[in-house]
Amino acid sequence: MSHVIQHIPEQQKFILSVEGKEAGFIDYLADNNTWDITHTVVDPAFRGQGLARILVDAVIEYAEQNHIRLIAHCDYAESVLRKHQLKAV
């Protein structure tokens, strides 16, 4: 399975495409150097493949590289961030 993640800053969104089809996305609200992940969405046709985790991991990696603090009002993203922070300690 070939996938591509695209960051679209002007839309405050990361999009994940699989084989050229949009499979999911993450929306966030940016406030200075803090991003609030508001939605993690995977198309039903692509669920069960770990794509939501791939998306959240991509946002975490981008945030770490760019010194951005992450918070989440999306339950799924919040649980991944919590696990990631425990591993980072």
C-alpha cells in the first residue's frame, strides 16, 4: 500500500492519500506555536489499516521538527499524543 501525506498550511490540514485516492485527513487550529488537532477522519473504505495513526504520527513528526506544541480536542489524536508523550519522557 503506497501512501502520501500532504500538509496544506493555508487549510490547516494534513491529507493522506492511498494509491492516489484521499483516504483521510487531520484538521487543526493553529495559534502561534500551538496546534489543536480538532478532527482525525479516515474514509470508511480505508478503515482498519492504521491510517489514522499514520496521520497523527506525521503531525507529531512535523510538530517536533518545527517546535510546535500539540494539543487535541479529537479523542483519537489525544490518546496518541498521550502515549507519545509517555514514550518521550
